[in-house]
Amino acid sequence: MKIEADRLRGITNGGGATKVVALGIGIGVSRLELRDIASDPDDRNVILVQDFTKLPDVETQLRDVSCAGL
């Protein structure tokens, strides 16, 4: 999966690089794997929730992170 994320980050969009935000859902998700996938800074671009019912709790964070510049 890291190889695919590296390829995705290499794609440019209007002159800028593509940002990868990793969203993990569930208790068995590997934070380390998500950190490998996400763009830097990964502490901002990795979002974890326990289950799908918790998605509304991170909706604003996900929007803000996704829409913020690199």
C-alpha cells in the first residue's frame, strides 16, 4: 500500500503535489501503516475512529485537513 501512496503523492494537481489523508476506521487499524500512507505531517493527515458511527465526530477535522494546502 505504501508504494501506491508514494505514486499518488507524486501526482501533481495544478502545479502542486497531491495530499494523501489516511482515514482508519475500526480497532484493528495499524496507525503505523496509516502514517506510511499519509502525507507529511502524518500527525495531522492521519485520522482514526473506532467505527463508522464516529465519522460525524471527525467530519470537520477531515474537511479541514483535506482542504488545507500542502
